[in-house]
Amino acid sequence: MIAPRTCVLISTWLACASHGENSAHAFLQPPPSAATTVRRFAARTDVDGVDSDSTSTNGATKTATNGSNDAASAPAKVGEVSPSDPFSFVVPILGDLHIDPRKMEDYSVGRSHILSIIKDAKSQLGISKEGDNDDDDPKGVALVSLGDLGESKNCDHNPDNPFELFAGTSQCHETAAEFLGSFGVHYDVIGGNHDLEGIDEFDSDAKNLRKFLSAHGKETPQFCTQVAEKTLLVGLCSTIFREAKYTSHEVIIDDAQIVWFEQLVKSKPADEGWRIFVFSHAPPNGSGIRIIQENHVVNGCCWLNHSDEKNCRKFIEIVRLNRCIKGWFSGHFHLGQDYQDSITFPTIDPSEGPYPNRGSCVFAQTSVMRAGTSRDGRQQSRLLRGTQNGFEICTIDHKKEGAIRVDATVTYRDDSHEVGVYAHEDEAYDHDNYFKVYQPQFDDHGYVCADEEELCLLTPDPITEETCAWWKLSCGRVLGVVNGMMLEFDKSTLAPLGLVVSGDELFGKQVAIVDSGLEECLINFEEDGMDGADCADGNDTTDDSREQAVLVYDDDGVAVIQPNADGSYWRKIVRNKIARMKERRREKAAIEFAQMFLPVRSEDEAKEKIVSTWGPYKSTSGVAKSTGIEGVTKKTEEEKKELKVYTS
């Protein structure tokens, strides 16, 4: 067990005015070369820094073209750190560790790769003595872990409880602290969605969090470390598991951290030379990096604060308003770094779509170290190298003896303008279909039905897995059909939010949007009509929006897709893990009861006799597989008979 470290904190409560809030400038790129994959990025001067709905591509193209020649002359070797450059730093970044104490081989190999990089970095920065860069003083070299430290399984670690999960336990955090503390440099760590999962050892999130903090010598869940001149590493930590309203695997940043973060970045403006790199377990909504529709999207645990619409969008709004934020690293998806969209730049080529407005921030996905935790076979970590002129984002490939590959180079033109270059082709192009999630872009090929149309038949043909269509409702909500599922997308960033209708209900059917508001609700003050209060439904519609119905239909009938109470459509149908665990225990008790009192001969036979009934949920599963609910979207035979009697 290592001794607690003194946290390296920067004063964060200094109030100052916002800088450059009304101007989102160019993130430019030099002309293409044979050695790199380069995109020319658009500039924006007409946005308010919050929403991206009103794109102006004419001025964007002009500014990008004018600025690209200057960018081409910028220094190319921004990753070459030097002791004479006070802005130089080197930071290895570890993705989801999911340590299993029975399977430490990959961690030992990965550690040797990281140690070699740290040794070289110290040499390059002139750090000759061991004490020159200890765990209390970054001095240009530091290590960051993105959380999910332990395996969410029983790892034969507790003989007294053969069912206890390893993740989140005292043993888990102490093992992880020993591992992270073995690199001989300052390390920072944030909690992921599994780090408070010590549910048998701790009866509350608060107690579990205290153990996490004490094991790693942390005073607060978040961290702020100055690694070089005017260069901060800032981490945001998930603090809720048992108390999650929906799935426990949503990465939730509490309100206090959000306030802290916003005040911090405001107090370190870009025009004073500050560069901030942010770390969180899951990425923020609007980052645009590769995600998994079949898991994180449909279950509502893809983005930070995914189920909270306001706070889910808050992080990208902070990024847009604060150009000191230069990079944001996340893990969570267990996907490799060979996909080009594992890194996203703040803007895209105007020919590929409208300006996404990501401020000055480059977002980067981080893979995993152990083979058994990878979804695509990659075993990789990130490496961040910065200098006065810019920074490099690299891959450390643990399957290739720790080889370092430069993935993206970002060169500073000034405090608020950068040049970004992809440094390699998409090495996983042939393997990306399973993981690729279509994301709408305004006026792209999938957009159908303008929001002012009274009747829109969205899908002229029955829906298949290849159907791609999306539309914007009058209230501003965005829905779409992708991979055989109906999803809701964020109305500002167009990032996928969650599952509305699953494939089992959608295949072979069609979708229509029709006006559904009473005519009297379109108030004519010269005639008697319904009062406005009688027409209001409390949803987040605008004053001029019309009430609409989303219909899924075929020759056998029509299903009305009703919105949630808050006006959203995506189905928050996965409960937190504690609730589901208790449900399974009740079912187990029922099986034991059945074996004692019913004429059954085995446990399997007893299981066939057990059913559960509760609320709107269908099963104890932690995966949203179906949105159809007997008696709601799918009528029982009894209800069909009752409806027939009633209508006749």
C-alpha cells in the first residue's frame, strides 16, 4: 500500500469575465500531403458559441482558405520536448484497466512499455535524479488513469464471499493504487462507472467514494494538476452508482464538479496563454467520437450525464465558450485507437457537413491494456506530448512491443487558433461497420420532412436494417431510423441519445408524423376558443411549435409513440444495478420456494414456473433489447377483445 500523495491543485475559484464568447474562430489545417490524412476545417464567426443550428458556410470556406497558407509554415515537430521549453510535457494516458488480480500478465507488459516512455521523457527533459520527478511533483511528466480500475466480476479475491464483484472493493482500489504508483511519476485518476461498484462491502456511494479517494491519496473526486507552464491536466470523476436514477453504468459528474470545472476554465482564459487538457471516463455529448449503438447508446450510458438533458449538453457548451480547452480524453467504450474517428477535431471540412462547433478542443478515445477487456482486439494506451508550439496525440501499442504511433498533430497558430493533422489513415476501415453509428448532419441525405409539414410519410418502404432516415419535430426533438432502430438525437449536437423503438417492433413497418393538436389550440383571438392553459402540455415546446404524433404502422395497425413526461422520446428503460440485483435475488427466492412447494423436480423446471411483474419493465436485464411492452405498445389478446367491444 503506497502512502497518500499530496494533491497538486490549482486555485479554481478566481472569478473573471468570459473571453471570446461570441467568436468561434478557425481550427485550420495545412494543404494535404502524401504522408498525412488532412482535413481543411471551417471557421465560424457568426455563432454564439452554444448552438450549431445556424451554419454559415460561405464565410467559413473563405476564412479557412485564407488561413491555410500561414498554417503550412508552422513548426512541424511539436512533440519534441526540451528542457529549454517550459511548456514541454509528456503524459501517458491509461484507459479502462479492469484489473483482474488473476490475470496480471498484460498489465506487467503494458507497464514496461509505459516505464520506457517515462524514462525517455525524463531524459529528454533533463530530469536526471529519481527525486526530481516524484509522485508529488509532475515537473513535465505525469500519468493519468481514466478509471474503471477493477474487473466487474468475482475474481476469486474474497474467500468469504464467492459472489462479490472485484470492482469498487477496497482490495480493488488498493491494487490499482499500487499499480499506478509504481511508475515513479505523479499520477492522477478519475472514477468510472465501475469504481463505486463495491456493493457488498459498502452500503452507500459516499462510503465507496471515500475509499476510492483515500486509496489514491485524493482530497477531491476531481483533479487539477499543472504539468508545465500554463498547462493544466483536469479530471472529472463519476460519483454516483447505487443512487443512479437509471442505469448504474451512466457516468455522472455531480453538480459541484460541474460548477468547479466551469469556474476553473473561465479563470484560465486562452488569451492569457492557458492550455487545458480534460480527462473523463465517458466522453461528453457533442464530441463526435466513435461509440457503440448496441450497448452504450440504447442503454443511456454513452455520454457524461447521459440521462440529464441539461447537464448532458453542459460540457460541450463549456468547451465552446472556453478556447483554453485544447484536448479531452476518455475511455469507457473499450474500442481501439486505429479508427480515425477515435480522434475528432473541432471542425470538419465544409464539404463533409456543417460546422459542429467544438471550440478549440480535440477529443480522443482511449483503448485498453488487457486483451480480455478489448471489444475489437486492440490493446493500446494514449500518449500526449506537448510543447510551446502545440501537442501530439499518439498511440502506445501494447501488442507491438509498445511501439509509438503519432495519430494527430496540433500546432498552435496563436492562443485561440490551431492547425490539426491526422497522421495516419484509418487502419481499421475494413472492420468498422459493427462499431460505426450513423450521426445525422443537417440537410444530409437522410433528412426527410421539414418540420413545418402537416403530414409526413417518413419511410416510403417498410423499414429494414439498411433504412436511414431522420427528421426534426416541430418541438425541436430529433428522431431517426438507423440500423433498424428508432433513436433520438440531441437537437443541438445531433449526437445519439437513446433507443425509442427497437428493431423487433420496427422491422417491416413504416413511420409517419402527423399534426395532432386540436384546431382550437391554434388560438384566434377574434373567435371563442380554448384557453391557452387548456392546450398546454408542459413539454419543452416553443411558442410556435405544433403538437405532433409519431406513428409506426403497417396493415395490421398503428402504434402511437408517446413522448416521456419531459418531452423526450428515448426510453430510459434500464434501472440501476442495485435494483436489478435485488430483483434477481427475489426471483432466486421464488425458485427455491417453488422447489419446496410445487411439483417440480429440478431448478430448471422451477425456473419455468417463475414470472415477474412490475411497472413498465420487462426483465431484470441490464441491456435495453426491446421497447415493446405487453399492454402498452403491444396489446394483449384480452385488450384487443375489449377494444373491439368498445368500438362496436
